[in-house]
Amino acid sequence: MWVTAMKVRRVIAAVGAAVMAATGCGAVRAATTPVADRAGVTRSYNISTGTQVHPHTLSAGPDGNIWVTEQTADRIAKVTPAGRTTEYSSGISKHAQPNDITTGPDGKLWFTELLGNIATISTSGKVTEFHVGGTPWGITSGPDGNLWFTDSARNLVGRITPTGKVTYYHSGFSLDASPFGIATGHDGNLWVAEAGRDRIAKVTPHGVVTEYPIPPANPGGSPMLITAGPDGNVWFTENANRIGRITPRGSITQITVAHVSPTTMGYSTYGIATGADLNIWVGMNGGTIARVTERGVVTDFLGVSGQAVGMTAGPDGHVWVALWDAPRVVKIGVR
């Protein structure tokens, strides 16, 4: 199945936006009472006073908190380890659609906006936007002290310095590759999931692109999100109940993960992160989270009330998960 930026935008548009007016500097306090626990989940927290906010991805910040993009509400949420939430909207353009987020080398959080911006937010909530055009999707802190992002609409990756200078790299990507997720590997390169061409791309800090096809025996992989694993390899999620692992030399292994319910978003596995327990944690549509060892053995399935989209390892030793169809995040004890 080919996935394009336009399809993602249609999905987002179909859900609708629920933008809530903010006051003062744009910070809004959300309810801090945890939602009742489910089996295997340490805590579940409401992150917004709104409903249709659609938390998408999250990142551990330099301040010891978790930062979350609220895609259809045009906000960024800060969540403390205890679940206290502050939402920020001031400085974020209307209909910006914050998407992916990461911690930068400058002590700020950097995030993509599907509207065509790369933005930063300080730990005090000050937002700065840089217009880059296209549809910026994934973002990661690179090995060269810059931020690297994907642009699914223009079929490229970009590099942005902490001062906002942008360089684009087109060459080496197949037509309609649709680069989505991006991560920095242990080998010092950038690794990109090409949802449109069922490939994983390696990008050097100089912008040289090498593509690796997902084995043809399993078509329709549509790799989406990607993360550096504990084993020196890079791991990614894909369609058809699978995740994949790629070595620095480009050898790909695929692992089938069961207990998944298809949804209208079209993906079986989506979020992915390496936990403090050195296992791979995978979020699935249908309200399931799986734990996978570095040898590819699925050891646990946990149930959550929502689509587990974004995932990250928190500074508190938990795995944190954004639930797309609920204004909540959950944190999971991994040991």
C-alpha cells in the first residue's frame, strides 16, 4: 500500500480540529487526575481540557518532563513524571498541525508542523517558527549538532541549524518515496522510513542517500516510524502486523507481531521506542502495546484505551505513549 502525505492530511482533516482559546502566554493547565489504570499500565493521564486534540508524538525533554504534540489542537503539552500537564499555544500558527518532536542540541524542543514549518519551544514555553515549506513530518537531533527532518510531500530530507538555516537533500530518493519517520543511528547516520516505496534509507551527515528495499516477499510494508535500537541496529514499524530491523550495512529482518486490529489509519504497528529495559516497545492500532526483545521475541502484550501512536523512553525509566484518539498519555513500567 502506497502512503502519501496527502493521504495523511486527508485523515487529519477528516478527524477535524478542536482549537481551544488560550489565555495569557498561551499556557493552559489540564486536569491532573490520572485515569483508572489498566493491566500492565502504570498510569494514564489526561493531557488536555479539550477532547479532539489528537496527541501524536512525544519526547523526553532536557527538563525531565515529557513533551507532546497535540496535532489538531495546534498545541504542545508538557507533562511532568507525576502527570501534571501544561499546554502551550502562543506562537504556534493556526492550523499548523504539530506532528513530530525531539530534543535539540540547544536545550529546546524542536517539532515539525505539517503546515510547512519547523518550530522550537523552550522549556518555559516560548515558541519560534521557521518556515521551510512542503510538509515537514519527522524530526530528529542529528550527529552533527543540527536537526534533520523529512518532507513527505517534496520527497526529501532537510537539515536545519539551531539558528534556522536550512539545507535540502533530494538526490538519492526514489520517486514517491514519501519519507516519514527519521532517527539517528548508532553508526552516526540518519535513517529514514520511506512509506511510499517500502524502503529504508540511510542518509550521511553530508546528505548522501542509500536506499534499502524491504524484502519483496513481504510487500506493502509501508514503514512509518523508526528508532535506534539497543543492539546497534535501527528498528521500524510497518504495515501488516510487522516490525523490521536493519543493520548498519542494510540487512533487513522482519518480525511478525500479532494481536492487531486494522483501523482507518491503515497501519498495524505505528509507534516504536527503545525502553530502559533495552527492549523494543511497539504501539499498535487497536489499543495494544507489545514488548519485543532485541532478538525479535515478542514477550508481552499490554492493553490501552486508544491507538498507541507516539512512544518515547522517559527520564523516569518508563515508556511513555501518546494515544491518538484520546487526550491522554500513558506511562508503562518496563522492568
